[in-house]
Amino acid sequence: MLKTILGTISTRLITAVLSFVIVIFNSRLLGASGQGTISLFVLGITFNYLISSFIGGPALVYLIPRHSLFKLTFLSYIWALIASFLGSLFLFYFQLIPKELALDIFVVSLVFQFASVNTSVLLGRKKIFWYNLSSVSQIVVTFIVLFFFLFYLKKIEVYSYISALKIGYLVFFALSFFFFAKQINEIEFGNLHIILIQMFKYGTFVQFANILQLMNYRLSYYIIEYYSGRSALGQYSVGVQFSEALWLVSRSLSMIQYTEISNSTDSDFNKKITLQFTKISFFVTFFGLFFLILIPKNFFIFLLNKDFENIKIIIFTLSFGILSMAVSIMFSHFLSGIGKHFYNTIGSGIGFLITLFLGFLLIPQLGILGAGITASCSYFISAVYLFIIFKNKTNSKISDFIIKKSDLSYMVHKIKFIIQK
């Protein structure tokens, strides 16, 4: 498992570093307004992906060991096409995206969703190396193509990023399909309706939770644009990306955790791995936040440009919520791994209601500062709820969550072991 964790964290680290460089490119050359447009574009793709995942998506990791692989992926592909079209139409009609980018969102969403089906299969079959290789290809290709457009062709425009993203996702799909195809042993179409019902039934709780969580994460984007404009949105979105980069370890560990728990029937093991990963996640995120907050304001202005002078205050207001969510991610993936998705739905719903209430209360008055406070409150209360559910489900004691000297020794020992390998 150690090699798997190291490979996954390395992949996430490469992705995070290149994503940061891309953010710097876009921010310096396109300004806060251009970055705001890009944020809405990416948010549209994410929305379509969540609609698509009502049938397929992350739920495949749980379903693959239990059903025909071909049937699951065939139905997922068909639904991805339908969902991309309907989702893009919805975003266009309600003016939640720049209208001129609606077709681009449909195309990129579709390719991304096809690739996500492929990688969900790889994850479900525990082909973590292939999963990581396919995933990292997207950001590497996007980075190379964007660099070519911006600095060689001198095309300093938002569409350079969109074009680079298209090419990156096409490579992601092609590579993931190559690995995915090796997993198909038989092709059959019998009883598709039965599999479809089961996929929808299982995916419903998962995706309601994810959609509510997306609104929990990103509803403030729309509120900021409406009350403060796209430039303010660009500033806030960059601050969010810097802060959420600290979830790198949490998300890497949670992917391993979810895969292991989904394939396990040992409740003691499921509890133990969750507690271990929760402590590591909290420890790493806490110190990451500490150092991020210490970075002077002038450094962010130098790194990006003068449009982003409020980045430090955004990071500060988000910090408590970022730490809360780093822990909450572990509880959420534990519940998903044992098939108790409705708890995550409730937790996300609680967070969404808080975001809805505080967002419209604070953002019109305080702008991006109010958005950061809203996010921290929402993340914290959601984390408290999932903590209580995990504690009750596993009969854990409060002392089980405290980082002890033995936990620190365990972390150091594992890090040394990985380095020596």
C-alpha cells in the first residue's frame, strides 16, 4: 500500500504544481477578469460531470466488483452523452456560463466524462498505477499546449486555455481508454435495464451528496459575480485554488482509503485506516496552512499581479474551513466505502444550507471576505456532522482522534521506509 500511496501523492503533487503554474500564467497575462471567466468555464464542466455521474462515475468503484464491467461502462458512456448535452443546455439557458462558451463546455465535458468512466474502472479494479498515469497525462499535456499558445504563438486570450484543456482531455481519454480496454473480457447486452436501475439507485445518493457539495464549494462563485463582478470572482477563485491545494494529501489518501474499504468486509480495518489517514491529513494540512499564511502579501502580488492583492486575506478566511474539510474528506470516503452515502448527502445538504444563508447575507456586504467566512462556517459544521456519524458507527472514543507520539513515530517511520525504497 505504501508504494500506492507514494505514487498517488506524487501524481497529485505533479498535478498541483502544474496547476499552480497554469494559474500563474493565466493570472499574470489575463488578469482577474480572465481568471473569473476560466473559473466559470471549469465550474460548468464540473456541474456536467456531476450530472453524468448519477449513472456511473465514482459509484462504479463500488459496483465494478459486483456487476458486468461491459454493461456498467456501456450505460455510463450513453448517459455521459445525454448528461453533457442537457447540463450544457441548462447552464446556457439560465446564463450560468458565458454564452459564447456553451459549445466548448459541452465538448470538454463529454470527453472528460468518458475519460472519468475509464479511470473509475481502473480504480475499481485497483489498477492505481494506470489510473495515476492516465490522470497526470491531462495536466501535463494541458500545460505544454498552453505554454505553446501563450508564449510561442502569443495568443494571450482565455480561449488559449480552453483549447489547451480540450487537447489535454483528449489525451487523457485516449490513454485511459487504452488501459481500460484491457479490462473488458466479454461483451453482452442482456438485462441492461436491471443494471441501469441498480446504477441509478446506487449513484443517486452519491451524486446528490456531490452536487450539494459542489454548491457548498462553489455557490459563492455565482453570488460573487452577481454582486461584485467577474474580477472579484477571479481574485476569490485563485485564493480558493491556493488554499484547496493543501487537500493534496487528503484527497490522495482518501482515494486509497475508498478503494480499500470498498473491497473490504473487515470493520476493524476500515476504522483503523480511516483514523490513521485522518490524523495524517490533519497534521499535514495544519502545517501547510501555517506556512501558507506566513507568505507575505507582496509575494502574491509579485507572483500573480496587482489584481490579486487580496489573496492573503482570502486564504486566511478560508483556512479554518480548509482544515475542517481535510478531516471531513476521510469520514466521507469511509461512509462511501461502506455504502452509507445518505449520510454524506445529509452532511453536504447541511453545508449547502449554511452556504445559501450566509452567502446571501455576508457576500453582498463583505464581498470576497464574506465568501471566505461563509465557506469556513459551512465546511466546519459539515465536518462536525460527519465526525459524529463516524464516531457512532465505529464506536470510536474521542481519544482515538488525538494525535499521539506513537502516531508521529508511525508517520516518520513510514516516510523513512518510502524514501529508502
